[in-house]
Amino acid sequence: MSDLKFPPGFSWGVATSAYQIEGAAAEDGRGPSIWDTFSHAPGNTFEGHTGDVACDHYHRYEQDVDLIASLGVDAYRFSISWSRVQPDGHGAWNAKGLAFYDNLVDRLLEKGIKPHVTLYHWDLPQALQDLGGWGSRDTADRFAEYASVMGRRLGDRVATICTHNEPWCTAHLGHHVGQFAPGAKDPQLAIQVAHHLLLSHGKALQAMRAAGVKAPLGIVLNQSSVTAATDSQEDRDLAERQYASFVRWYMDPIFLKRYPTAPGLHLYPVMHENDFNEIAQPLDFLGINYYTRIWASAATPPVPAPNAMGANDMGWENYPQGLAELLVKVNRDYNLPPVYITENGYAGADRLVAGKVEDTQRIEYVRTHLEALQQAMEAGVDVRGYFYWSLFDNYEWNSGYAKRFGLVHVDYEDQQRTLKDSAHWYRDLIRKGR
Ligand code: IFM
């Protein structure tokens, strides 16, 4: 641990998202989102779990902010539930929903914690889905209006605002494989959705800047390094295609005003003439979420990844070096703004025994990823902060409450929060770093 050294001013944080923690799904005027609809439909989530109650953060946010402060972090990343502040995604605003985020931000500031806001973490108002959702170009305009209102409301108090979290998940998992809301299984629709998400990002940045929003503005992308399993042409082509679909599909339009080409990549969206100019707005920062690498094996059955045995509870290979490889590569290929690692974390089969959770694998995961991060920074990547995913165990989407990523254990019966060993370790790391 003593070898880890980060520059003065480097931010240490924890991250969450609205649907995963807030609960209070039908309270104080919140409208339904696509995740309410999806999680309530039979067969979509593990044992039918929903985010109706989740971590009950909506009612407990004051104690939760105290908990965050007790970790010694200086930053907290959370998302706004669009349908809590604007129940239909257009038209009327909900004063109680807006007040909740005002109060949360104020409470964080009182405790000396910088709020980092995400506008969209997958929970589209259901009323907009009924009008075509992200498959409709109009949704990009609705999003820009929402961004402009929230930006004006919070932009003078928060540290950053990002438009989207992991648009690949919304497009691919939500519209191609159907694993996430709204559960569509249409590859061409997924490509169109990805385009509208990027367009909505560009429109939102323009709208917030036109409204004079002062906070730095950016986007959060999930990214991985990609390794071809062997030197065969098939594996190398697959690796190139996967890197293009996962990383370049979002980076190229934003930084280079184009979509990538790669062997076997043949679906492209319908576009309007000026779309790349709208999308490629300057970023004040880029958020990168890194969990694992992509292992590209075209063989049947696939050649297993070398570290597959050390996978986490999601089955994700532990490959810290991929974080350094990825950061160095994207820093070389694009003219990057300052970067935050906005998510990185480990799902473990954690057990609360006599008031303790001994999660040594999580500690090892974070320690080794921070070593890799340090290497990338020494190689010249301008990284300003690191957010552990997640503050506490929460609703892991279609996996329900079965997967635990938290530094803080949550007992869903009584909502008791308990700091895991990793939380104590993270607090010590931050304290020593300062
Ligand atoms: O829980 C998710 C989060 O919502 C987005 N990034 C990945 C996390 C772990 O799967």
C-alpha cells in the first residue's frame, strides 16, 4: 500500500446510481422509469428483484452522506432519476424530486464532499419510452432540455456533470441482447439508439453551455482493453471488431467525428448531415469505467482467458494491467481532456460474520488496479480522480441484490449498513495519501 502515490489534489471517491440505491419508487410524485417496468415484468431479473426499495437511500440520504464522509473520501458520484424530477420526461417538473437533489448536494457540500452528477444512468422515464424511447430522435431533444434545467439548478454547486453513464449498456444490453431495460432484441435498433445517445450528449452539452452552466461537463464511458486469444487471423479480427464496437464506437464520434470500421462491422445508424458536429462538443473531462478486459477468442469452444479462475462474482476476469494498457492507448489515439476513473470495483460473495466482512479479494482488486492506474499516470495520462464502485451493496440490475460490489455491506432486511474490511482499507489509503 505504501508504494501507491498519487499527486496532491487527486480526488478519491465512491459512486452509486439512482435506481440502484434510492428506492421510494412511487413516492413524492416520481414517475415510472423503464427500469420499474422492466424489473416488474416476470422473468427479467434475478428472482424478480426490483428497485422499489433498494437501499432506501431516498429516506436515509442524510445518514448515508455521513457514512460517505466517514470513509474520508472527498468526492461522491451519483445520478439523478429523470422521472423523479420530471415524471414524464417532458412537461411538468416535480418540486419534491428537485428538492431531494438540492438537499443531497447541500448535505454533501456541508461535509466537504464534492458532488459529481450523472444525468442519465439508464432509467428513462417510461412516458418517453412509450413515445419511442432512445429509438426516437426526439428523445435527444427532451434530454437536452432536462440537462439544461438540471445544469442550471445544480451547476453552480457541483464538481462535474456528466451526460450519460455507459451508453454502450443502454444501447447494447438494453436494445440488442435484451438483458437490460427496455429489453429489446434488435441489433439495428441498438445502433440507432447508440447514435441518439451520442447525439443527446452533444445536444445536452450545447444546451448546458448556452444556459451558462459553470460545472465542468463530460461523459462517462465503459471501456476495456482487448486481447486476441491467439495470433490467428480470426482472433485478431475479432479483437479489432470488439474494440471498435465497445470503445471506438463512442470515442471516434466524440473526438474524431466518425464511426469506426473493422472486419465484420456492418451495421451503421441513420444520420443527419450535421450530427457529428453536434456530437463532437469539447469535453471538460472524460469519465472511464474499467472493470475487466475483453478476451477475444473466435474458437468453439473459446480459448479461456488466463485469469478466468480468479474471476469475480460476476464472472469477470481480474486483469488490472488492462487499465494501464487501455489508458495509454486511448491517450495516444485521442486528444483527451482530464480523465476520471469514474468506476472500478469488485463483486464478491461477501458474508457478514459477527459484524465483519473480510473481503480481502476486493482489497487486492483495488490495490492492483491503483498500481496500474499509477503506471498509466507515470506514462503521461492526466487522471484527476478515482471512484470506487460502489459505495454500498445495491441493486445490480438484472442480477438483483445477488451481487455485492459495495465497500459497505447492506442487510436488505433491516437496511443496516456495515463497513467491510475494504472500506477501512480504502479510508487508510486515502488518509496516508494525504
Ligand atoms: O452496477 C453497475 C453500474 O450501474 C454501471 N457500471 C457497472 C456496475 C457493475 O456492473
